[in-house]
Amino acid sequence: MSSAEARVAALGIELPTKVRRGAGLVPTRRHGDLLFVSGHGPEDNDGNLLFRGQLGAEVTIEQGYEAARATGIQLLRSVRDALGSLDRVDYIVKALGFVNSAPGFFEQPAVMHGFSDLMTEVFGERGRHARSAIGTSSLPLNQPVEIELIVAVRDPADPDAT
């Protein structure tokens, strides 16, 4: 099995430790072998939004795909921060994607493919997941995408863990 950490490096993705903001919100919460990851948006490594606007208005499907991929990178940062290594991910269980959609925009799944494709690139078969793609009329800071994640975690003593 190929290492998720090696795949991230091969893709040229940098995942520096995320700076924590806000006292009441935590980026992740673990319960048993599940890691619940709070909603993230398409930020750069300094926390600046990379995209703004609604799909079907200011943002194209292609830009939405890239925004969902960028959001996936931020989710990977939080997962690594929580677990110490992406190789502790057993598999991606579920993703819930919200797409900031203009009236008449119905291509939310095409936007969320940006996230799903990244998870498969990083984790292979373990990155395939259940997913919902929901259109909404607005999102915080006018970001085009917000994604929540549930991850199954491996015991570090597991001999199959890489």
C-alpha cells in the first residue's frame, strides 16, 4: 500500500500546521475510531479565501471544482494536525458538501468532484466515500464551497497502517 503522505508530497501539496482561530470552535473531534472534521472552505495556507461568489453567477463549474479541491487540501491539513499523519486514515467515510448556488444552478455534484477526486488521488480506494452535495443560497464570507468530513482512523499499532 502506498503512503498517503508520499502521495501528498508527489502531488506537490504542502500541509503546514493550521493556525487555530476562535475559542468555541474546534477543527476536529474524535470519537472512537471516527474523526469528525468541521466545515472548511477554499483557503490558502495563510487562511485567505481563494474563491468568492456563487456557482452559476460569479464562479464557473471549473472554478468551483478547484475550490472544492482547495477545500479538500485544508481538510487534509486538519486531519494531519489531529492524527499526526495522513497514514493513520483508514478510509474516508463521508463528505458533506455545501455549494453556494445561484438560482437555477443544479451542478453541485460536478463541483464536489474536485474534493472527491483529490481524496482518491491521496488515499486510493480508501479515499472513496459516501457524499452529499447540497446547494445553498449563501455561505460564510461568500465562499463558494464548504465541506465537512468524517474519517475512519487506524490504530497506529495496526500492522496494515503505513
